[in-house]
Amino acid sequence: MKKLRVLIPCSLMSIFVIIMVLTTCTVSQNSVITGETNSPVDTSSVNTSSSVTITTSSNSSVGTMAENGKIVYSARCAPCHGKNGEGGLGSPLIGAGADLAKYNDAGNLLDNISSTMPKNSPGSLSRQDNIDVLLYILLQNNYISTEAPFKPDSLSVIKLQ
């Protein structure tokens, strides 16, 4: 009988934990979709439109996407590549020390970012976040302008020299 008492509370506790996890996941997903949050984090500077859909249509400006890329870069890339892309544990990505030419074009650089970064969790960023980070890096290195519409099929045209 004692064994039964132990199993029942554990089972109820497991069910409770599962329900809590599912509820939390649902709330988190809805927060991303609607842009709503219950956390005390200041989200006024976060571009929530790019978290809702992949903004790769021809009317999406590079500037808007690069703004999100800066946020993602700060959180996921800066610990290794430096706050301003100057390098650190990882190679420099912005400025005179950046050796982006080895990738030949922006399409190859995107492929590298998507498959190998961040170093501690390769491939963990969404396709959109990878594109946004790429555009942020390209913008900071003056390969592109903020007003240009983004066309995903044109990345191989952007030569990195």
C-alpha cells in the first residue's frame, strides 16, 4: 500500500509538470506570434514583425531586417566575435580586421553562418535570424545599403572583397 501512495503522487506530479510545460510552451509561442509578453523585459526596441513571419519578400528593407540582426548578433554572436564585431574568441566580422573575402559572396557566408554558428550550438538559429545577422554584418561593412529591398536570390551577387 505504501508503494501505491508513492506512485500516485509521483504520477500526479508528473502530469502536473507536463501540463505546466505545455502551458508555458503555448504561452511562449503565442507571445512570439502576437508580440505580447508578461515578462518585465523591455521589448520596445525589438522588431516583432520579423519574428512572426519570414520577411524575405522584395518589399522588406535591408535596414529593417538588419535591425533585428543587430539584436540577434548582440545576444548570440557578440560573446565570441565582440560587441562591435572586432573579434575576440572568434574572428573579426566587422571593420578592417574582418576577412569576409574568403567566402567569396554573401550566399556562401550565409551558408557558413547557418551551418556552423553559433559555435556552441551550430544551426540553432532560425533561417530568418541567420539572414538578419548576415544583413547586419554586410551593412556594417558597407556591402549593402539600408534602403535596398531584400531579395534572397541576390545574395550570391554580393561579392565580398
